[in-house]
Amino acid sequence: MKESSIQFALRREFLSGCEMCLPNYTPANWWECDFFHLTKAGYMVEHEIKVSRSDFFADAKKSKFTGVGRSKEFPGGREDFKHQLLSNGYEYGPRQFWFVVPEGLIELSEVPEFAGLKVAKEVEVWGDPYIKITIAKKAPFLHKHRSPEGVKKHALSVCYYRYWNEKEAHAATLSRKERQ
């Protein structure tokens, strides 16, 4: 099962019930979210997709600069690793944090206390493959702070530039086909 397949399944889950959702988005003062979700009430939710056990366990070692090893000073003078910030309810991080994994990848007991777990399972619907997402462990609320308005504005600008980059790439592909 691929990360992009799980992202599409998550998008279906939140299609009408959220302010916005965006794959591979990096909010200010945070890490890239495999799937970023902003609730209608203005809370940031992160879904971290893991398709291998080694990737799941490596996530605990993420620091701001390299992903593993070195950390960065965060607002408020804090210098921690991602999982430490989540455990401490860091107000600039997500209000909820979920791991999303293929069925059978990890045990429920391996999920950190601050995280929820969603399980992706491939099923067949009308003869076509379909990824169904179920909740195995509900993610706790880590803090009470809404995301700053700047997060939504930045996410929208990222969408704008992604759209135009895709449109340009598509036009270049069509142009190459016309020349052949």
C-alpha cells in the first residue's frame, strides 16, 4: 500500500467535514505533515502515514533540521524532538496527532500515548480496490489552542502554487506530445 493511496482515502474521509486538508504540507514551526487537516473550528490535525515498521520507529527520532539527530529552537525557547513536543502539548503543533498504517503493520501497544491510530485496509467495492480507514485508537486532544490565521493563509498559498506548477507541468507534457 502506498502513501498516496492512503492520502486519497483520508481526503475522502474529510471531504465535507473540514475547513481544508492538504497532503505533504509543512506548517510554520512544525514538520511536514503527510496529511494536514484543519477543522472547521480552526484546529490543526496531523496524520503521519507509515507504510513500514522501520519508518514508524524512526519517526520518534525526528528533529526540526534533519529529521533525525539535531533539533531547532522553537518559539518559547524550547528545543526538543517532535515526539517530545507532542507529548508536552506544544501549542504550535497539531491539536491531534494520528498515525495511519496498513493493517497489521504495528501493534496497538506500540502507539505512543499522545497519538491516535488509524488503520488502512484494502477492500473491494463493486469490483474495484478501495482503501477503508478505521480508527483503532482515538487521538487525544494535545492542547486547546486554535491554529493561527496565518496557517490557513499559508496553506491556501501552497495550494495556489501547487496548482500552477501542476498546470505548467501538464502543459509541457502536452507540448512534448504535439511535437512528436
